[in-house]
Amino acid sequence: MARFRVIIGAALAAIAFANSAEALFLEKEIKKGNRSYSEEKYEDALKNYDEALSLKPEDAVLQYNRASALYRVNKFKEAEEGFLNALALCADKIEEESAYNVGNSKYRLGANSETENAASAMEYYKQAAQFYKRAIELNARDTDAKYNYEFLRKKIEELEKKMNEEKKEKQDQEKKSEEKKDQQQKDEEKKNEEGKDEQKKPDENEKKKDEENKPGEEKKDEEKKLGGEKEKEEKEKQAKQEEEKKKAEGKKKDEQKEDSSQEKSEEASQEESEDSLGARGKDETPEGEMTKEEAQILLMGQEEEEARMRAEKRKARSQNRPAVLKDW
């Protein structure tokens, strides 16, 4: 609730300039300004008050009246400064009114900035409440000041709540934005990885295709090389087997030759014995010598003994003989 009235006491201040041209001019401008203000011609009133203040700038009432006209034309910042000037001049008569209207000016400034800058509006509201409180201290019966003070106190509580909600909402939005950004980044990284995999697959397919379409000559050379190595290994294996086979056959032949030689020697010895016995059989058996029958029995025994010994020798040799490799 705003209230403004022109304080007529400013005109009385012109008496100090009585009987002078300046005094007459000052009185004239103050009256014209007050009349224009009452007729709601606030721009004209401002011109008159400015002319009067050029002669008497330290006049608190003139400062107050000019600030009231500024408020009426919605120049709240200039009005605030004018009321503060009037308050600073410590005019007891207008101190309470000046404090009250500083509160009004600050409230208007806050209301105008609330939509765009809630924090700035909050600061103006708190300052306005302090000036309403000062007006109440100067005049406890000032119901307008009390009403405005309570109104602003609730307004500040509501605005604080609204600001906290907006702050929380902003933080939630920022958090969601960050999460969305992180998710987009992850999606982008995943997409890039998939792109790399897709790019890698054609490369692998090309490589595989190249291998499949490898020139026939190169493949034949590889196969030939592998076949040559395998053939070489087979030949070496066969040569080794042939060599072992030859060694075994040579050893076998040596053994057979040795057995044959021994058998011939035994047969020759037997023939000599038989010849000897035969020669003796023609003659009469001397006294004390064996008969032909006894000699044959003895010879047969010797032959059996020698055959047994030969068999044992062959058996001993066969035990020490290496196994013959079978090549099939």
C-alpha cells in the first residue's frame, strides 16, 4: 500500500529569501510543482521541483516531493534515491514518511525484477521490510507500514520456497543432463567399437578371400615343399630299415657259415673215425683192444655228445643275437 502526499511546508522555506528575486522564484516554482502534482501532472511537477532544488538542494521537503513525483511516473530507482536523500537530511517531520516510501520504492524494484532475477528481488524485498520496520518504530500507529511489513514477510517466505524448489529442479535437470550426456558418450563409444568391429570383419574377410584366391603356383610350391620333406623322411626311414635288414642278414649268414664249417669238420672227423674203424675191422682184433661193435657204440655216444654241444652253442648264440627286423 503506497501513500504519497505533497508536503506544503516546503513553500514556507521560501520566507528566508523574502524581498529577493531568488525567494520569489523559489516560492513560485514550489507552488507550481505542488499544483501540478495535485492535478497528477507529475512530469510538470518534476520540472518545477528541479528548478526549486537548484536554488535550495539541501531542502528535505523538496527532496521528498520530487521523489514522490518520480515514484508516480514509475521511476522507482530515482524515487528511492530521493527518499533516501530526504531521510539523510534528518528532517523529523518527514522521517517516517521517507522511510515508509523508501520501502515502497524498494518493493516495486523487487517486484519488477522477480521474474528475471529472483535473487535480486529477494534482496529488494528484505531491504523494503527493514524500512517498513523503521517506519513502525517511528510511528507505532502506522497501520500501513505494519500491513506492508507482514505482507513482505510472507512474500519473502514464499519466494524462498520457490527459489529452493527451482534450485532443486535445476540441480535435478543438471543431473539428468549429465546422465544423458554420459549415456550419449557411452552410446557413442559403443557405436565406435561396433564400427571398428565391422571394419575389422571386412578386413578379415578380405584376408580370407586372398588366402582362398592365392595363386595356384604358390599353393603348389607349398604342397611340393611339404611333399618333398615327407618323401625325404620316408626315404631316410626306408634306408635305415634296409641298412638294419642287411646287417641282420649278414650276421645270419656268418652264423650259418660258421655252423656249416663246424658241421663239415665234424663230418670229416667222423669219416676218419669210420675209416680207421673199417681198416681195423679187416684185421683181427688184437688182444686187449675194443671190438668193432664197441667202437661203433663209443662213436655214436661221442656224436650224440657233440650234437648236444653244438645245439647248446647255437642256442647261446641265438640268445645273444639281436632281433631280426621284419620289413613288410
